[in-house]
Amino acid sequence: MAPTIPDTMDAWVVDRPGPLSRRPLHPVRLPVPEPVGRELLVRIEACAVCRTDLHLAEGDLLPRRPSTVPGHEAVGRVAACGPTARPREEGERVGIAWLRGTCGRCRYCARGAENLCPSSRYTGWDADGGYAEYAVVDDRYAYRLPGDADPVTLAPLLCAGIIGYRALERADPPDGARVGIYGFGASAHLAAQVAVAKGATVHVVTRSARARRLAVELGCASASSPAEGPPELLDSAVLFAPAGELVPKALESLDRGGTLAVAGIHLSDVPALNYQGHLFQERTLRSVTANTRADGRAFLDFAVANGIRVETERYPMPRADEALEALAAGAVSGAAVLVSGQG
């Protein structure tokens, strides 16, 4: 028998972004949203904690609406369908990701670059996300997920995994590439495994000794500190750390014709670049903006087929503020995941 849908639910909201010491994230009781149009009402089982949530809480990413419920890596079960949604079985497992909606009509959408749509909308930024007992999602933007898998290990795939996959594609690694990964958190530890599975030699650069040990465990060829840098020149690199000062260092580590992709939505200021030392010899610097649904489907298929390992640290949903604090302190190995009592 399906669980009864309550009238209200526990959730976390960001009201006044600022330093975590001022508690910008706080618990509230909200009405359970009613699905309209093509929306699905999803009973949340787990929601991964993304650095974007941290940027929103701390004010690096300006909120687009007051009292936003963050979280855009949510896994749950369909509890109800809107009147025009494609029929789904009650209890079917779906994923709610960052990209929430696009216009479908602009020149970017028409050419398959919906991630660049000027009207794009995002979960946990434009609309409430998964730090709650229930959330709604347009059925066209929900990912079907295996019902027998652990929701905690599925959750990080929905942003950390997808954006890492796109960032790696943007770095354009050739066959047998030497790939550099700068920073080694939730997204990086998944992207590194994708690169290894595709035959790349992967070199990780990160401050965390714990993360360096994990990188080697996951098959990376080396793991060094930023002061040391990679042991050889790179064909491709991805910067996951939101540290602009690493951009020149990563560019200096590229071989001729190499490409650096910057994966984050927020980056601290980049120091002045020297054309001769950083960009000459056809080195390329690229940004990464969100993802397309095609990216999401491609990565999720790849992750299942290749047994991508997801390193997680579990937090009960009532401890979401602690999970954010741990992420800010660099104390999370892999991905922090909030687990709902409903899971």
C-alpha cells in the first residue's frame, strides 16, 4: 500500500546567504507541493550535497528566490503525477537533477545545446530542491533510475557525476590521454574513474592527503599536492576546485595543444595569464556550463556499464547544516549525501 501523502513536510531553506557561522541554512515546515501540469511529486529518499549548495548558502551564488530549498541531486519515488504528466507507476524511482527546464525553442535548444538556453531553470536555485521530504520535477527532466540500487550511491551521479562527465568531454582528451584532475571531491572522483575506464593515465592534484589516497585507490596513476603538480605534461585537464589561482598552474602543466576545462559554477578570481607561458602553442581554456539531458543519460548509462564506484558519507536529513559545514571545511571524502527517514 502506497504511503499517504501528508499536508506538510520538513525541509531546509536558505533565506539570507552568508557565512556558515551565521546559519544561512535552517529547518522549516512547509506544505507538500502539489504537482501541476507535467510535474511529478517525488518522495525523497536521498539527496547529495553539492558545492553549488554551499555557494548558494554562502552568497557566492545569488539566490533567485527567497527561502529556497537547496539540493539538486535527489533520488526518490513517484508519489503522484500532475494532470498532463506522462503516466508513471506509483513508487517508480526517479532522479531530480540540476537542469530543471529550458524553453525548447531558442537557437541553443535547437542545436542541442540546451545547457546554454537563456531561459534555463535550475533545481534548488529557481525552484525548491531535494533538502526536503518531497519535491516536484517536470517529468521530461526526471531521470529513470534502477529501483533496486542504493539511493545514496545514486544521488551523487545526478550532478557530481553528470557535470564531471561533461567537463571531461569539454577537456577533449585524445585516445590514451594524460589527464589532470585538479581538486578531488564528489565530481572529480567520478570523472577520474570515467577517464581511467576510457584508457587515460590520470594524475590528480589536491591539497587533501585523504583524497590523494582515494585517487590512487581508484586507479589514478599519481596524486600530488598543488605545490608538486603532475609528474608529466598533460593532454587534458579539468579544474574542479573553485580556486582561480590554480588556472595558471593547470595551463602551465598542459602539453602543446592541450585543453583545460573549468568545471565549477563559481570560481575565485583568476590571476593574470601570460599568453606566451599559458596559452601559446594552441593550449585551450574552456568553461563548463551546466549540462544537457543527453549528457545525463550518457553518463548514467556509462556509470552502470562500467561499475563506477561512488564514495559517500551519509548524513541524516536533519543534519544538512553539518554536511554543508563538513564540505566547506574540506572534511568530506567523495560525496556527502543526506538520507531521508522515508528512504
